Amino acid sequence: MSTPEARLDALGITLPEPMKPVATYVAYVQTGNLLFISGQVSATAEGRMLGRLGENMELSAGQHAARQCGINIISQCKAALGDLSRVKRVVKLGGFVNAHPDFKDIPQVINGCSDLMVEVFGDAGRHARSAVACPVLPLGVAVEVDAVIEIAD
């Protein structure tokens, strides 16, 4: 079986530098065999992915933004663990979508992140999840996702 790093390589994904917190919190906390990743916003080294689903952003762009949140989550995991093979299970994702009140496809947006977790971690990437709409997100981003990860010793 290939490693998560090999799967990332096969997908053409190079992990960015982990994003620094923008307020009074830390990027991740490990307690016991759980790693809690703070909300990762839809941003790349080139800048933030801004927009409001159903207003000035289409579903496919929202899914792409959610996928970028997933890449940022994996980057934080790599920083915390050193080796992504230590990820035993993606336990839960919490997805937040900057959405117009009439936009209803919130779960489909967060699938952009969920699908990536399965692509990278296989069955261990299948997780519980919440997906909610918000009238605004920090820094005006389109999507934010946090994670709970079970890790091996």
C-alpha cells in the first residue's frame, strides 16, 4: 500500500508551508492519540480564496476552496507529526461555508475536502462531518474546515 505522501505526489499536490494562526490560538493541539487541527481557511501561498457561495461563487469553485482547506489541514498534520503515515484515522471534519441564504448545497461544497481525505488516506480518511452555512467567515474566505485526527504511536 502506498503512503499518504506518495498519494499526494501522485495527485500532484505539494504541501504548502503550514498557515500561521491569525489570532490568539494555536494551529493544532495533540492530546493523547488525538490531533485537533484549528480551522484552515481557503487560502494558498498566492492569497485567500474569497467569495460567497450562491452570490459570487459557483459550487465548483467552492469545492475547490474546500479542497484547499483539506490541503492546509494535511500540511498542519505533517508539521505536527512529521510523517503522515502516523495518521490512523480522520475522525471528524467541521466545514463552514460562506453562503448566501438561498444557497443549499453546503454538503456538496465540503465534499471537496472530504473527497481529498479519502484520496490521501484511503479508508482511514472516511470521517464523521458537519457542514454549515455562515453569513461571513474570517478574512472573507469562502470556506473553513477544522479536523480531528486519530494518530498512531
